[in-house]
Amino acid sequence: MTSTPNRRLLMFAAAFAASVAMSASVVVAQQPANPADAIVGDWRPADMNVNVRIFPANGQYLGGIVKAENQEMVNKEMLRGITFDPNTNTWKGEVFAIKRGQFVPMTIKLTATGFEMVAGSGIMSKTIEWVRVQ
């Protein structure tokens, strides 16, 4: 019997592979039909030299590393369980905090230059700017 972490990894890997198989290009000039899809595409956080692909999967959004200096990081799940709140125009989910070695809660809000992510909570939170990768 497959354990829950292994099953979750297999589900992520399948969804990630499907997203890579789809066209990697995102037309920035067009507004997506679904406002929640505004975060779909490849992004780079200001505090890391990695590219993260965000894609829809099973009614939520996931994010996996598609490019990194450390090749061991490629294809790793970085964002999970992301859902859109149309009342606040924000997304909530979890991000993998490398220094902590665990997923922490996060919120995403679009900005003029990309999006701002607040990871963690309270005094243990960190704000990170992300920009779209062309």
C-alpha cells in the first residue's frame, strides 16, 4: 500500500508532468478567463535563483521548480494547496520554506510587477516579491 506522502508525491509528479507537457508560454497581454489563473505560469522569487511553474491541478494550484542552480531542486514541489479568494483577490496555500525544511502557510497578492507573497505567520513571516519569467 502506498503511504500518503508517496501518494501525494506521485500525484504532484503527474500534475507537474502534465503542466510541462502543456505549452510553457503564457501570454501576459491577455487577461485569463478565470481571474484565479492570473498566477499560472513561470515565476522567480526575489530571494532565490529558481524558476517555479504554477499550474492548476484538481481545483487548486501547485508550483514546482523547473530551473535551479542546484539540479537536485528541479521537479520539487514548492507551492501546494493554493486556492483563490475572489472577495480579496488573494491566493492562500503553502510554500516550502527551505531553511525550515517544511511547508508554511502563505498568501499571494498581485502587484504591478508580479506578485507579493507573505510566507509564515506573525513575527515569523517573510514578504517575498516574485516576477514573471518570460
